[in-house]
Amino acid sequence: EAGVTQFPSHSVIEKGQTVTLRCDPISGHDNLYWYRRVMGKEIKFLLHFVKESKQDESGMPNNRFLAERTGGTYSTLKVQPAELEDSGVYFCASSQPPTSNQETQYFGPGTRLLVL
Amino acid sequence: AQSVSQHNHHVILSEAASLELGCNYSYGGTVNLFWYVQYPGQHLQLLLKYFSGDPLVKGIKGFEAEFIKSKFSFNLRKPSVQWSDTAEYFCAVNALRADKLIFGTGTRLQVFP
């Protein structure tokens, strides 16, 4: 079974440019999460999809971030325009719908974003 | 608001030493608890998890963790570390079904041969 994949693995862009990150969850996983880790700090939740619907987007920093999950499969996270403070590692995770209150999230390798 | 504290930011040990990494969380209700590990150059992997039942949970690679509800703690232990345990360890909680994880800041473990 393939794990969660993310593309690209690294991205270096200049302030003001646009970057789009992609996440392919494990096949059959309805739940998809985006997280971000800014250097030296904790991994922070950004948003949660259930299939194609946004279940919780309370962690999105501002309206420069746009996440989509068309068709309930892969997801993209676009940052436009990027700012210096957007630098960090962006993780994606996916999980199956829990049959009880026992859900395990499986993480991708992350995309390391550097905004110069 | 929920929060997770990991007391040790950087731990350095020699092989065969015992390990205990502290994790405390702040939340009054029922929680699920996790330890994830990130080995150098690899992605986050689940080390172990607690949902309910026996508060002593065993995970992969000889790790275990004990949930102490009265102390809001979920400390990670290993009796004898190996060089290959060098990694960053993250404690995380979530409080609702299919909900976001709240992470601690991580503990970087270095094990020297």
C-alpha cells in the first residue's frame, strides 16, 4: 500500500511569488489534513478535509492560503503571494473514517518551503 | 485551548542508556494520545498510540508509553536506546473523533555509540 505522498519535496521561491503544494493521500482515506512546522516550533494544524469538503479550516493563517480537494482525492495548498514567514515544512496526513473514536493519521514526507 | 508540552528539547544519550521523554497535555476531556517519530531524512511515523484500555502502551522498536490520567501525562520510555533511535520525537493529542492533532514542540534525541 502506497503511503501519503507530497510534491514537491522542496521549494525555494521569492517573496511575492505563488507556490502550490500537492498531497496525495492513501487510497481510500476520506480524511486529509494539512499541517505546518515553522522552524523550531511545533507542528501546527492548518485544515481538515473530509472527502472534498472542508471540515475545519481554523488553522489557516490568512487568506493568502487556499486549499482545495477536488473530487475528494488529492489536495493542493496554494500560497499566494508568499511571505517570508510562510517558510517551513508543510505536512499532509490522511486517515480512514474511524469506526470508533480511534483514528490514526498517516503523514507524508513534507514539503520544505523556503521564501526568500 | 488544548496544548501539549514536551519538556526535553534536546536529549543526548549513549547507547544502552535508558530513555524517558516527558509529555504533558492540557485538556479536560477524553483524549487520544500519540507519539510520532521522524528519523533523519524520513517522514513522520507513528511510534505508538493510546485510545483506551491498558494505560501502558507498547509500540514499535521497543518503545512504550504510559498514560497517567491524573497527571495529564503520556511519557515515552525505552529501557536501552540504540544509535538508530537518533530522531526527533513528537507527542500529540486529539480530543474528538477524526479531529486535528495538537503537537508538542518535539524532542531531538541523539544517541552516540
